[in-house]
Amino acid sequence: MKSHKVLIVEDNELNMELITDVLSLAGFEIVTAGDGKQALEIAASARPDIVLMDVQLPGMDGLDATRQLKANPETASIPVVAITSHAMKNEREDALEAGCAGYFPKPIDVSTLAANVKKFLL
């Protein structure tokens, strides 16, 4: 079975570690980025199967990074799933409007994370 490559874009080290550990144990190959600019560079070079994008990032936020990924023909087909703490009322709608395939609320539910990521890879 092919291991799916997941790009995790998260600026919080504890969240990054948690998501990385859970998905690594589930057999995913992990690449990481700490901000939106780095996410664009890594997505173009590493060609992940899916991107888990924190919405609130330093510099370029996750929604701007998603819009740029979707505007680039080389990365437009990669599904992006927003990770959001629901700090803003319209975050879910904004994420979908920016091109995200869906979203995962924070705190991350580690018991369902791997299965939920797989749903976006079918």
C-alpha cells in the first residue's frame, strides 16, 4: 500500500507534534511547514497528497496560502483541509471559499484524525 504524503502547516509546536505523531503512527509520510510562505514552497517541491493548513499563521495566513496553492496549476489539485480553532465566526465559510476541501476544528480529535484525513484522499 502506498503511503500518502501529508503536508502539515502549523506554527504551534505542540499542535505540529501531536498531528505529526498521530498521522505517522497511522502510516502517513509527513512533511511540515511553519508558515504559509514555506507551505507554498514545500507543496510545490514535495507534492503532498493532502495539506492540513492552520488558518492562523504568522505572515501569510492559511487562507491566503490556500488561495495561492489553488491558483497554481501545479498544486491546484492537492486537497487542502483547514485546521481552525473557530476563533472567528465565519472561519468555516471563509475556508471553503478560499478553496479548502473541508476543515478540522481545534482541539484536534486524535481518535478520528487519521480516518478523517483518509476521507479526503479517496
